[in-house]
Amino acid sequence: MNKLVVNGSKEVINNLKYEIANELGITLGADTSSRLNGTVGGYMTKKLVELGKQYYNNVKNH
């Protein structure tokens, strides 16, 4: 299991997961196919990379 180093990060990631699922019209749960669950995970990864790039560019330019 990965060690969380930022307090509250688990809740933020969980909220992001449900926010993205909602945007995609996917209801997460045991009855959802692994393909749809994977789609949510893929979009989460893209979103986190975008946020990381934005953060990096803000730090780099200041």
C-alpha cells in the first residue's frame, strides 16, 4: 500500500474520482464494468498531470 504524505490527500483523490465519473456519466460501484472504472482512472491521471504541469509552470515563472 502506498504511504500518503499529505494529510487529506485521500479524500481529495476520492472526490476527484467521483467528480470525473459524474462528468463522464459513469456510476461507480460493484456493478460498473472494469472498463468504465478504468476510464475514470485514465481521466484522473490526465487531470492530475495537467494540474502538475500548471503548478510547475507557476513555480517556474515566479
